[in-house]
Amino acid sequence: MKSIYRAALAALAMILSVAVTPAGAQGTIKMAYTDPLSGAFAQVGDSNLKMWSYLIDYINAKGGAAGRKFELVPFDNKSQPADALLALKSATDQNMPFIVQCSGSNIAAALIEAIDKHNARNPDNRIIYINCGAVATELTNEKCSFWHFRFDLNVAQKAEVLVRALPKNITKVYLINQDYLFGQSVQRDVKTFLKQVRPDVQIVGDELIPLGKIQDFSPYITKVKASGAQALLSGNWGPDINLLLKAGFDAGVDLRYYTFYAHLAGGPTTIGPAGDGKVYSVMPNSENLPVEKGLKEADEFIQGFHKANPGMKFDFSSVGFRTILEYLQEAINKTGSVDPTKIAFALEGMKRKDLFNYDTMMRKEDHQVMMEYMVGQLSKGNKYDSEGTGLGWKVSAVVEAKDLMQPTTCMMKRPAK
Amino acid sequence: MEVFLVSLLNGLVYGMLLFMLASGLTLIFSMMGVLNFAHASAFMLGAYFAYSISLIAGFWVALFDAPILCGLLGAAIERFGLRRVHRNGHVAELLFTFGLAMVIEKVVQMSWGLLAVPYRIPAGLDFPLFSVYGTQFPAYRAFMLLISGLMFLAIWLALTRTRVGLVIQASLTHPEMARALGHDVPKVFTLVFASGMALAGLAGVIGGNYQTTSPSMAVTMGPIVFVVVVFGGLGSLLGCFIASLLMGLIQTFAVVLDYSAADLLANVGLTVTRSSPFGELLTMPLPRIGALLPYILLVLILWFRPRGLMGTRDT
């Protein structure tokens, strides 16, 4: 009983100490992190948090920035914009210079709007929004903001990656996408880039499906087969991609599947051995990329995550978060302060090599990162497999940043320096 | 022809899976008046139990054990939960099962994780049985058809040819009279609830590896099963059977029939474009609304024939 009291007291003391630590000059550099940590998509925030903490330990071991260490402060937003705004409120109340969010473009849009207002009204207490995975293209087009920096490719860029990675011998494709904002923009963008980059490719079918409503995709596969398509292109995620793939394998149709999200945590598990060699996914990196490129250091860095988190089944897919921290480190060191306005100006147009030695850049015009992206092929015989399935993501193509410089319509409004 | 034949087979398999889920629910619903929200949870539990058991003892053991576990769980829920709540009326029972579904989902998430588990088709059944115009028909689907067919036969025989079945039927239609004749109606309730859950569990065992075994599988299967039950009619196994096949076939064929209302109107000489009044709706191709068709049918049948297809009394 006594030990329980003691534990409770210790916990209380910890809570209090967190609450009263001044967020001023001498503390850590606090980054509020808000993503779903509970509810149906808790897995997303949960795995991101593990990757973040590994990377923050790394960057702090490298000296942090301006003599201070980074600290990630998680806030659950339950996939709700309203809860994300509460997290923003807490972050600004505690004078945190950064808020990080990775999942959900609707949440991102709400954050951008709120931060624009907040920063205009409180010039002494501004905050920068680090977007690590909300990919709606308009967030860096018509909805762009000076305070928003996107460190992941947008939908249009990902669509271009997919189209550029399509092998020359594929000339007939079938599109299946989810019938909502994201699926429709994948559909539109893939078509646009097919026309631009691969005019020889014929779209033999184009379909929108209701989001998360279909339990059996066999009829779709029947249609795809009847159309004579060689490849199926899909932006589906979650059950909508897993069940689609399963139905395809079951029917034994000779198809290649080009997807946006088959590589997400749980994907390889549901695909299973039947998917060997058939499934491709547009992804930021694969654990096999450094192996194939002969980058020993990057390889060790990625495997270090698994050593630090034994028993975690998912791939260390977000090495890109390291690039974020390196950008922030450089910007803070350059300006010698954690003043968000100065950091934001320093980030604009910044260029760096990433872990895999590719060029990256934070484009000044729209605050969209330019980075390489790859298409992986799920297959046997790789050094590292995914989720213990025996299948791993083999590098099928890497598309470099210079090939993804799409024009922007952003009219950036900048504050006075 | 090719598309028609393949779709027919696919629709049949999906319809039979629906039937396995719905048959238990229709018995429970018609007998106890409880729309059991936790029914699809038994489907999910069946799949997860089967996954865990198949890791240790193999698929064939799981095929028998997992439904039994679900049945025992069902019996416990009825005996210690529903029967108490029953005193407070049907609304309380409904809310009870609703809450139970949430709890089960959370427990599954906590025990097996948030992601799908690799519950696979047993190697002995993982081969294409035959191929129709180049599209393979997996042996496992034939196995599903077989199991569900056998199940239909077994329930039907049990209900019509055995003494227990007669008592169940009597309790369905005249619970007061059955009780007055000395039958232990509450025990019959427990039995029906448990077998219903066991049937759902069986559906989970063979449906979990056909689809994916993940914590969201109850939520995705739940609504469509209710549609089947209401559409088929209360207490009618045959109605439930027909409704299941109908829903399976409708959803399958809706996907392959690429027509819209505008195409129909074009046949009678009316041209509709997206800019005409209601153009957006009329030019919507059938596949895009295919998944909604069962719900449209649900609304229509409640409107025109509230007792359902083969029901003997009003919903």
C-alpha cells in the first residue's frame, strides 16, 4: 500500500514539475506533437511517436540545437480537428515554438487557419507548424501559409512518382480509388501525369468505390480482368487496399498492383506470401534502400531503431523525420535563437543532403519539401523483410527531387522580418 | 457471359457468408426481440479465436473450437447479462448489446493489437479449384459454400425435425403458451442466443481468412447483417437465406453493371447530362452506389412490407 502512495506521489511530482518548468530560454526546445493516439487510428500516432523519440534521441546526441535539446510533447487529437486545436492552444500557452502533425489533411487545414490567426494576433508568441504527412496538395497551393512547412510529398507529387516508376512495358492501366476528397485527387492527378509523362499508356478503366464499405472486391477484379489491364493503380488505404489485393490474388489474375499505401503498418501482414512480386507501393524509403545503395551508416541507423524498440513489428518507414530535425537544427543554429519568425525565414529555401545522400530542399515559394521518393516492390529475398512476413520492400525505382518540382499556385504572405 | 458467371459465383460466396452471420441473428432477434449489436462482434471473436487456436493446433481444430468458445461466451452473456437487463425492457437490452460490442472491440484491440493479424487460409485448401474463362476460383471459396450450405441444412433440420426445434418455434411465436405448457423458455432463450453467437463465430472462422482479421471487421459487417435480417423477415430462416443471397448478388452485380439512370432514360429518348436538373445524381454510375443498394432496399421494404420478405409478423 505504501509503495502505491509513493508511486502516486512521484507521479504527481512529475506532473507538477512538467507543469511548472518554464518554457523559456534555458529549457528544452519543445515540439508539440498531435496525432491520433487513441481511437481507430491510434496505431498511426503510436508508431510515429516511437520513431520520433528514436530520432530525437539521435539529434540530441548530436548536440541538439543552439546548445539545447529537443523534446517532443505528445497530445492526442483522436483524429478530430477540434482536439488538434486544443493541442495547439496548450502548445502556444506553453510558448512552444513548433507543433508537429502527420495524419489527416482536414486537421492540417484547421491547424493552418488557426495558426495564421494566432500568429498575426500574438507576434511575441508565434508557432511554426511542421507537417510530416498531411498530403492534400492544396495545403501548399491555395491554402498555403508562411507558418506551415510540409516535409512530405503532396498527393500530386506522389502521383507523379507512381507514374514515372511505371515500367515501359505497361501500357494498359485500371484506376480504382476511394470516393472522397483524397481518392478523387489521386484519380485526377494520376490521369494528369499519365497524359504528361506517359502518353502511351491507356486507361482502360476508372472507378470510384465507396470508402470502407466493400467487403468483397472480387467483382471489381472480374471487371479489371475483363478490361485487359496489365496494372491496377490505386490510392486506397486500410481495408480498401488490403481486401482489393486479396481478391486479386485469389482470382489468380495476372496483374501488377501499384498502390500508394500498401506499405503502411499492417499492409504486408494482410497481403501475405501470395503477394510476392506483385505489389508496388509509393513510399518515402525502404529499409532495403541503404543496403541496395551500399550505405552502411544509414543501414545501421535504421536497424538501430529496431534494436532500441525490440518487438515492434512495423518498418522504420519515417526516416524522413530525421530530415525534419536536421532542418530545424540548422535553422536554429543559424539564427541562434528559437524565435519562430526567424526560424521560418531561415527554413525557406534551405537545402540539405538526407540520410541516403539525396538532395532535398524546402521550397521558398510554397514551403513544400522537395525530396526523393521511391517505389518499392514487395518480394522475397531481401535483406530486411516487413513485419516478419518473409516479404520485404525491394527498391524498384527512386524518383529524385529534381524530377518532382511541380509548379505551385501559392501566393505566400510573409510577415515583417 | 464470362463476367456474369464469375460474378454469380462471387455473389453466391458472399451471400452465403452473410447468411451464416445473419441466421443466428434472425433467430435471436425474432425470439427475444433484441437487435443484438454484439452479433458481429462474435463474428470478429470467432476469427481471432480461430487465428490463435490455429497457431497452436491448426485450422481444423479451430474450425470446431472457436465457434464453441463463441457459443459459451454467448450463453454467459445471455444468462448473466441480458436476462438481468431484460427486466428493464427492450431498449435497455439494445443498449446493453451496443455497449458490449464496444467493449469486445476494445478487448480485441488490447489482446491482439490494432493491426490485422496474419490469419491465413490453411495450406490444404489454398489452391485454385477450377478456372472460369481464366479467372481462378479458389478452393477455399468452395469450402465456404460447402460449410454454409451444410449449416443451413443443419439448422433447418434442427428447427423442423427435432423436439428442441419445435419448442424453439413454439417459443418464437407463442412464448406465453410455451411457458404455460411447462417448457423452460428462459433456457430456450439461452440456447438460442448461444447457438446464434456460435454460428456467427463459425462465420468468423471461415470469413476471417477470406477477408482480413482486424479489429474493424465487426463494424464493417454489422450494418449489412441487420439489413439482411430485417429484409428477410423475422423468424424466417428461409427469408434470411433468400435475403442473404439477394444482397450478395446485388452487391456483386452492381459493381459490374456500369450503367446509370441517365442510360435508362437515354433508351426512351431523354438525354441527361451532368448539367441537367439532378444531373449529378442521374449520371452516377451504378458501381458508385452499389454498396448503398441494400440500405435502399431496407428502407423500401420497411415502407411497403414491414414484416419483411417471408416474415410472419410485423417488425
